[in-house]
Amino acid sequence: MRRSLLAGVAAILAAAGLLSACAGTPGSPPQQRIAMEPTSYNEIAGWAQDRHAEALVAFRRSCPKLTAGPDVRIATDGGEKTITPAEWSRICGAAAAVKSGDARESRLFFEENFRPLIIQVPGKFTGYFEPELRGSKVPSRLFTVPVYRKPPDLTDKPYYTRAEIEAGALKGKGLEIAYVQDPVGLFEVQVQGSGKIQLAEGGTMTLGFDGSNNRPYTAIGAVLVEMGVMKKEDATWPAIRDWLKRNPQQAREVMRKNERYIFFRDTRTSAPIGAEGVALTAQRSMAVDPTITPYGTPVWIDTRRPVYRKPGATEPYRRLMIAQDAGAAIKGPARGDVFYGAGVQAAEWAGRMNSDGRAIVLVPNKN
């Protein structure tokens, strides 16, 4: 996607919930050995209680990409393992044979086809979600903020800045795919990497990542802290959004401190599409560093999640995720960005989540 972007001040960016997955680009295969330790499923806290059938649904969505793609390399306790499309075909065939919703067989599928490896570095987990906006396919007095598709002259070189684009650099070029009412809301969609527009004409437009202006990303949470507007520990995305909406004149200049601008396309799907190219599953899809963990890899996370409507409170969050997205700020073997879906609850979880923990990668166990 997308769930996005480079961090100016990484710690504040994470605390502000501004890690997104949309603009990530898979890089080269792993170049250094990663410390990993084998474990057994019986030793994984929470494993037996998870709803594995949900994770299997997400995994199956990756199968067409896995079976048709090239060989991939995954870091293991022995250095690296090459996984061929033929091996993925065998695994995906086994996945397809499991009856939908069968909790026991879904769990057995993962246990029989993968072996768990604990990553021996501290984990860090954030969250992202799919914002929703009101808008229209045509401009009006209500809907004035354009949503642009990728310009045809965009290359891999730096393009117009956010300020230049918002000042009209692309106006009149036929690049508008929709118009929205809320500039803060559009900024949020750009940070998250995807979103939905409830159209005044009726229906919904699902926005998917279509490129960026190749400008540096600046975390506006860091900007607000430097301005003295809020303390670092208070710079969650809900707090940032609230400040931006209460201070519309200053908000424009603050948002323009982030030069990076995201272009979108209408995916014509009901669900957001991750960097792997498959529909994301709420609380089962996760953005990872694909230079280390290939797309489609199951990853068990043991961390904590914010408690809904209880600021400052957290609760254990242990579950099986599927690597299906990426982000330029998502780097390292135990770094994950959980896709929480859409809605108010998802927004709060994503905006407040910034938790330590550990990751256990499930590696295909046969050649």
C-alpha cells in the first residue's frame, strides 16, 4: 500500500501513529544473518487460543501471488532458505483442502507446513487503518480538495512538493479522480496509504496507492512537539488530528512540512490492497520488511494493543498475522505494522498503538 513513509524522527513518528505501509518498495534479499531460535507451537503463549481459520483466510489470498511468483529467500536459523513456487503450490494446495471455518484443521495446517522461529531481537509493533471520507467525483462548493492519480510525467526523481501541489501545480491536467471536503482527512489517507470515499453520487470509491512525489517524509508529530504544541508522549494520531481540525490555518502549514505527497487510484475493490497485491484482512494482514520476510509468510506476534476508549490502557495482543504489506518506515526483522481495518475503533487502535513485543516467523518446513 500500504499500509507509506520515511520517518524524520522515528520515535515520535511511531508514537504519533504515522507509520504507514503504502509507499514501501521491496528491496534486495536479506544480506546478513538474523539471530533466530527454533521453538515449538506448544511453547507459544496464546497459540492454542487463536482463531487460526481467520489467518488461513488471509493466507489463501496470498496464494495466487506465491504460486505464480519467483523464488524467494527467507531468513532462518540456518541463514537463508529459498522457497520455490512449487513449494508454495504444495502448501497452498494443503490450505485449499481445509474446510472454511474449521478451527482445528486450520491450526493443523500451519503446524504441519511451517516451523516456528523466534526472532532474537526486540519487536516493535504499530498499527494502521483505512480512513473514510465524504466526497464526490466532481467538484462543488462542498467538495473542493482534489484527490490526484499518478501524473504521467512522474519518474523516480523528486517531483512537486506537497505545498506546490496543493497550490495548484497539477490543476487542469485531468488528474483528479475525486474531490473531498476535509484536507486533514485526505492527509490522513495519504499517511495510511489507502482509504474510502463515500460518494455524494452514491456508492464508494476505494483508494489505493498509486505512487508518491519522491519527496522526504516528515512526521508532523515531531513538528508539533518542536513547536511546543504538545508533549512527545501525547503525540498520538488522534491528538494530532484533533489539533489540526481545531487550528485549520496553522494546520495547512504544519502538514506542508511533510513534503511527501501520495497519489491514488480507484482500486474498484471493496477492500484495500496491500503491497503484495492482495486484499488486506483486518487484524490478520501486517506490513513487514519484505527484504527480510517475504510476502505471504505467517508471523506470530506477541505484543500489546490499546484498549478501546481507555486512553493509556493496553491489553495482550497475541495472534497469527500474514505478511501482505510493506512500508518505507517498516524496517527490521521484528518490525510489524498491523492493519486494523476501517471505522472508529480501528482508527483508535492504529493511532495509539506503539508496542514492544516479539515476533515468531513461520518458515515452510519442507523442500
